[in-house]
Amino acid sequence: MNSKLHIALLCININISSAHLRLFYVIIFFTILHSNSQTPGGYDLWLGYPKIEESIVRSEYVKTTNSIFFLTNSDILQTARNELIRGIDAMLERVSDVRDSPNLLNTMWVVKKNDLNQEIQSTLKTDFERIGKEGFIVKSVFLDGKGILLISANEDVGILYGVFKLLQLMKMHKSLDGINIVETPKIELRMLNHWDNLDRTVERGYAGFSLWNWQKLPIYIDQRYKDYARANASIGINATVLTNVNANALVLNSAYLEKVAALADVFRPYGIKVYLTARFSAPIEIGGLNTADPLDKDVIEWWNNKVKEVYKFIPDFGGFLVKANSEGQPGPQNYGRTHVDGANMMASALKPFGGLVIWRAFVYSETDTTDRAKQAYTEFVPYDGNFLDNVLVQVKNGPIDFQPREPFHPMFGAMPNTSLVMEFQITQEYLGFSSHLVFLPKLYEEVLDAETFRKGKNTTVTKVIDGSLFNKKISGMAGVANIGTDMNWTGHPFAQANWYGYGRLAWDPYLSSEIIAEEWLRLTYSNNPEFVKLVKRIMIASREAVVNYMTPMGLHHLMDTGHHYGPGPWVSDLSRPEWNPTYYHNADKNGIGFDRTPSGSNATAQYAPEIAKIFNDPETCPEEYLLWFHHLPWDYKLKNGGILWDAIALKYQKGVDQVEEMISIWKQAKTYISDDQYNEVRMLLEIQIQEARWWRNACLLYFQTFSGKELPPGVERPEESLEHYKSLKFPYAPGN
């Protein structure tokens, strides 16, 4: 926490007997708080509460929140009350009148359904039926003939979400007159996956070290743990996996479970459950057994006992996330068993406690020489309907690995009898780390809106994961976190928008990325409409820009070895073919691209026939996926009359041009924000434009060795040679 704010909060919480001295501390509190209402460096994320200066807006809010009845009888409700007071007092620069009992002067009520009188309950009966366990109502109602603002819910956590909604509306200066909001999350499990290791390194982490200081836990509780929970609760995230999917069995030892329990205690008042990754070979590594065979009775007993131990430490433990038989991780196939055998064994142990197994479908085998894009579908779809009902299969958004652009994963829609969890990557592993401004909700939206045609038209990926397409009881979305110990949490200040946007889409996957961008800008930077209009242009264009300067027209996995930093389309010497970029682009003198039609790997057959037909024909295949599904000649004629080589080169150039335009727009936004805020992004954009040119130059020089064609007019000529770009090495690139 910012030191000034920390001191201020200490002042306001001190138990002072003297009324004069208490008044003195209140004055000090507001003086300190207003002197720096947004902490430096972006620590407050979208949760800073600057004073509202607009007199009309302020007057409405003062009147609406003049006297608040807030019934508090649980930790979550106390958290909600604290958040409401914190936000309102800062924005209105006052000490709120919040009481535990109602009176005739109340202008606002914050109470659960069961604490409302029967008349109000009856009036809002339909609303309460709609919102379920986690939804909320924020509504202007009449009580005893007097208009009040009501925040209500069926359960405690709904009140918390409703409070955050109100504060967000106030911060965006929205009118509360006649407000009528009834919201419920459309996805049940809204989870962050932390790829954090016990030594505090973070795999694919670009924002510092892991938040979790295991050495100091369980006694020392860092303020950041609470602020992390606040941020997640404010956007509806209700679950967190603390450890890397490349799991370490030690986290299941009692010494670490005690530390995990301490974090769970911090997160619980914010409605967040803790999950852990489970290493499949844990019975051997920490259990003293000589096997981890999921059908072995001793292994089954070991997991049953381990789960009982976990729940003794953490009574509301969420369950296990498992990566098995992928990239060298142990799993049931080591013993001739199936994914079903492994997942159901763990699920049986967790079921009496209400726990879940989330089994990742990111698999590819070193012994399977077929198209890597096909392997997850091949391994999992035949087992549809065989998993226990507390097993969720977690599927990446595309069939390869979090590329700047991929077609949606064919498993979505192909397993009607299995609950599937969408796995997005929030951290920018293949998208410029934390140096590049890339607004990922555009990517998420593209995937979620994709048509599966599994039950005709309008059967989108969203309808698969929210459970509505196949009437699944459990729905889920997971995001690989981009959070670390950097002051601003995410490395790049605009990378905060990806965390925020992921949470908003996990709550409501039907939201548009434009709405999310505007919300985040208003909550994080400024309500000025000109600023929002300008910078939203940057955000909405940014994802397409990175696709263009990295992997246009369906190219993919061109990143350099291991660290995935910068271009390496020439890499071909790695021990497994599917680790090499040359495996994916197949560039030769005849053309470029991966043939996934029936004449090639036939990966298109894994999609519904309507989709496969479109993808199979280069004339109907969307241009953005052309080289994902087709190997085409360099002089292949496109619909616009140009040839493929020219189109690739012009796309690379367009990506660079788009970043230059982003820089130009950001300069126009300078007058609306502080110098520090402006300069931080300006410097990062300077890195991005240099690296966009690097990507363009390196890839075009390399592909030119096969095409033998000149760069078309409008494409800048590289200043360095191909050998120069090949010689660049980055042994200390972050995130490995």
C-alpha cells in the first residue's frame, strides 16, 4: 500500500477517546488522502478513488449516500462495508454515516434479501430469482413511501459485488437516478491461474517475482495479498490457483498447506477460493510410494488421505488443477491408464468435500508425429461423458498455444457431455511480454464469438463454456495471470486492462471489448470523453497490430527458442519437431503455410462440417487463417488481385505503421494525464516500435530467401542483414 494512504488509514482506525483529537485525525486523514488520491506507479489499478469535482455529479451522490443502513453479520459483508466507506469517503471527501440499524433518514440500504421486509421481497421476487447465489441488485425503490437506493443480494458475496458495481458507476460519474441493475455472473468458476513457482520465479511472468512470499508465510501477511483480493473481487473473480501447472509436489506437504491456509484466510472475505496444482507423481515424491498408478489401491488411499488433510487446513478448498502427460509432466499414461482414470481418481477423493478437478487438455506427445494442433482433440473427445461430474476439462482458446491469433479450439462444442473450461492467457508470453501494448479482450472476444455450428447457427464458443449450449451444471473460465511484484502489478500499465478485461468477460462473456476498454480507461485514467475516445482507438487496434507485425495471415509460432522473445522463424534444430518454428510455417521455394486440409493433416475434420468446408477451401477460408490451414504458392492470387508474398510483406509493414499511429495518438493524449503516466507509456511504445520493425525485418528477410521476390512498394527495406537478426541472443529474457 502507498505509505501516505497507509498512514491515513491508521489514523482513521485509531481508537481515540478525545473528540477533539479524533476530529484532528479525521482532518489529517483527508488531507493525506486527497494529496495523492491515486497512488503513484499504478498500484491502485482501477480502484483509486479521486475526489469528484463536478458539482452536479457530486451533489447527486451526496444526496443518494447521505445516510446508509448496512447490515453486517459476516466477514464478507464487513469487507463490503469497508469497501463502500473507503470509496464513498474518498470520492466525496467526507466521513460517511453508515449504521447497523435502519431509520427514517436513510437514503441507501445495503441488505440481503432475507433482511428486507416482505413487501420489498415480493416486489423484487423476479429479480431475486434471476440473480442466484452471486448476483446482485442495485436499484432505486420506494420504502415506506420514500425513495432509497437499494443494494441487495441473496448471498453475502452478491452484496460485495454490488458494492463494487456502485463504486465503479460513481467513479465513472454515472447517474444513479432511477438506477435499475440486476446482474448475475454467466460463468460459475472465474479463475486466475498463477504459474508461480515455490522459489518465487514466475513461468511466463513479466512483472517481477511471485506475490506469494512462502518463506514469510503463514505469519507475515503482506498487504499486497489483501489488495490482490480486492482487485479480483472488484471484477468478480472468485478463484485462484496459487502454483504453476508445471507443479511441485512440495506444496501438498503440511508445512506448505499451513501457508496456503493463511492465504485462503485473506481471500475468503473477498469471496475467493484457493486451488492448487497437483503433481501427478506426488505419491512417489512426497508419499514414499513406488508408483502413482491411478488404479493402484495404495495410490488411491494416499490421495484420499491427502485430500482430507488439505480440507483440515482449508475447509473451503476449491480443488486441484492438473497438467498431466504434457511437456514431460507425469500422468496416468505413464502407467498405461487414461486421462479419465487419472482425473476420476482425484475427483473421487475431492467429491465428498465439494472439490473440483480441473484437468488441462494442453497435451502433445513426443511420440505422436501427427499435427500438434490435433492431439488434444484426439486424446480427449473419445472420452466425452466418462469424466465424473466434478471434473472440468480446461482447454486453451486455440489448438496450438496462446498464439497472437488462432482459430478456436475444435474441442469447444465437440464434448457435449463434459464441462469445458476456457483457458486464456493474460500474461503476454507470445505478444511482446510486458513491453508491448496489446489489449487482449479483443482476442478473447474473437474466440468467444466464434461459431461452432455444433447445433446449427448461433452456437458460439461462449454458449459452450457458459453451459447453455449443452445444459452443463458447471461452467468455467481460467486466465493465466500476468501479476507480479512490480509496483503496477502487471509490468505494463495497459496490461492491467487485460487482467480487468478478463475478469469482466469471465463475469459476462457477452460483453464487447469496446465497452470494457472504455470502462477501464475511465476507472484507471480519466473520465474526460476526449481522452477516452483517443486512447480507446489505441487499445482496440493494438491486438491486430501485433498480429500483423508478428504472425500475419495465419502464420504462427515464429517466436525464438525457449523464451519466446522476438522472431526466430529459422529455428529448426530443436529435439522435437513441434518445438521448431519451421514445423509450423513450412516455408520452401514452393510456398508457405501448414496444410491442415484433407490433403494434409486433416485437422479441419475436427470442426463441424460447416466450419470445415469453409476452412478447407482457400477461396472461402478467412484470410486471417489462410496459412494456418493451407500451404500456398508465393504467387497465389488473393481476392484483391495481389499475390501472397506481397500480402504477407504489406501486413508486416501495416503492423509497424499501426504502432506508429498508436504513438501519434498517445502524444495527443498527453494533456489529459500526468507527466509520469504519459512518459511511462511513451517509453514502452518506443520499445514496441523498435521490436515491431525487428519482427518485420527478420521475418521478411528470412521468408525472402524462399520466395526469391522483391519487397513490394510501401514496405520499408531492412537496414540489417538476415545474419544480424539470426545472431541476436537473449539468455536472460524474463519468464523462463
